[in-house]
Amino acid sequence: MGKIIDGRAKAAEIKSALREEIANLKKKNIIPGLATILIGSDPGSIVYVNMKQKTCQELGIYSEKITFPESIEAEEVEKEILNLNKREDIHGILVQLPIPPELKYILDLIVPYKDVDGFHPENVGNVANNNEENAFIPCTPQGILSFLEDLTDLKGKNVTIVNHSPVVGRPLANLLLNRDATVTVCHVHTINLQQFTKNADILITAAGVPHLIKADMVKQGVIVIDAGFSRVEGKIVGDVDFEAVKEIASHITPPTGGVGPMTIAMLMKNTVKAASLSLE
Ligand code: GUN
């Protein structure tokens, strides 16, 4: 049976290191500040934003939640972001996704040095050009990478990603290419998915399709990272048939307590980094 990757424990380690950094910033009269914009009332988004705020409180990061109804005029959100861009007490700005398609452009209005989600084209471009030092790296890919770097040398490994979104699959593919992995990006339209998953030394999925990945789709000893999240009959399940695949994998994340806690820890890390950058 494979080892279960403990995301909660790893996130706790990261947060513990951040506490020290935050204490040092406070000595320099800087309290890291994160503004979170929530548009609409998607139940998942409300839960995520509250979890982010709670973790800020835990660590002594100032957090501010700005809520708009789904019907908000783009100009109102625009005004808020331009104001947050100017504020000295706010170092990170995050717009919780999903947002209405006509509002997508507002993400590009966040100044790149406060873009703790790493979605601004300047940050995306720096990651794609293997210039990570000058970028904010998106939180879920950064968390996944941190798991993988603990477990293996990525150079030359066959990595299959099942997701091609700008939030997970695309940045992750670039981060892995920067480390000389051999990367295959699959998605919901991929024909014969098994052909690609079976070849993987490392399989990462974020499709949101319950139990998409079955035991006969992976090879012996694979490392499996499951960032999928669905609710089936009140139970949280990932993309991977965990009970069956854990018998074949060398390491595997559980459906809860795996990638999720790491995403939040990396958001805190990016916020502290943004606050540190403000000193330069
Ligand atoms: N929705 C799902 N994942 C994310 C994320 O990493 N950042 C934001 N802002 N919204 C999300």
C-alpha cells in the first residue's frame, strides 16, 4: 500500500515558518495584509474565502473581505481594485474564482506585485519563461510542486496532468518543465486518457470528475496527486478511486487533507512574500 501524503502536516510546517517571517516583518512595522474579493454567492467560494480569512487570523495576517453581488457593474469592482492597488496596508489582492465571464478582465488590473494568486499575465509569463524568481506562483500548483519535490527528483520523469486550466494545469505544466520533467497535459476532451495516465511516473489530476482515475489506469509505484473535489451523496471525493489506487501507488494524496490545506498555506506564503517585497 502506498504512503498517504499528509497535506495538513506539510501545511502546518509551512505556516510555522511563516509565523517567524511575520514576526520579523512586524519588527519592521509591517503587518502583511490580504484583501479578498468575493463576487456572488457560490457556496464553495464562500467556504474557501472564509477558510483563507481564518488562516490569516491564525497567522497574524490582516485580512479584509470585500463582497459584491453577482449583478455588480464591472466599474465598481474596477474602482475597488484600483483603490486596493494603492493601499499601503494591503500587500496581496485575490479575487475568488469563479467570476462572471464579463468580469474576467479585472484580474489583469491587480498590480503584479500584489497578485498573490499569480494570475496576472506578467506573473504567468515569468513562470512560462522559467523566470520564477520574479513571479508569484499560483497557490495550488505551488503546493503540488512542494509535495513532489519532497518525494522525488523531477528531472526526466513522465508527469501526466489531467487539467488544462489557468489555475492548475497550465502553470503546473510550466513549473514542471522548468524542472526538466517530461510533461503531458490531458483534459476532459482527451481521447483515450488511460494511454497517458498509464505511462505516468507522476499523475496529477484536477478534473472534478469523481473516481475518473481507476486502478487499471495507473502503473505500479506511481505518485498520485489528486486536486479534484466533488461531493457525492454528501461525501467529499476526489478524481481518483482512492481505495483501489492507493494499493498500486507509491505515494498518494487523500481526498481531503491533501492538496487543499497546501493551497491555503501557499496563499499565506505569497502574501508574506508580497509584504516583504514592499520593503524593497
Ligand atoms: N478558485 C479555485 N481555486 C482558486 C484559486 O487558487 N484562487 C482563486 N482566487 N480562486 C480559486
